[in-house]
Amino acid sequence: MATKLTLTLDNKTIETAKIYAKKNKISLSKLVEFYFKSLSSSFESYNKNIPPITRELSGIARIATIKSDKELLQDALNRRFL
């Protein structure tokens, strides 16, 4: 059963989340739902397989780009082979 949730976030965070959601063809609501599920105990077994240092460092690096992963890969390959 779906329940409505109201969140208060700064405008830049909201805009960034909307861009990410659109780029990944997912609704903002689903994005938030997936995030909350990742914090829940149902994902505990998944988290056990991740080394502690990786879990600790996860999310601290931000990549400022507006390019998709495919475009970034293409750029890297062009730099290497052209």
C-alpha cells in the first residue's frame, strides 16, 4: 500500500535528484523508495558482502558531470585510442 510522504529539502538537492531520476528513467518517488529500502534490514545481506572500508567511504565522492555513463566511457576511449 502506497502512502504519501512529504519531505523538505533544499532546492539544489531537489533539482539534482530530479535530473538524476529523469536520466535514469525512474520517478523521484521510486528513487526515494529505493534509497530507504537500501537503509532497511532487508538489504542487510547485501551490505554484509561489501567490505567495511567500502561501506564507510560509499557516497563521499561526488562527480560533477552532466554526461551519461555511456558518454563518459566514449570520451575515455576516444582519449586513449585517438
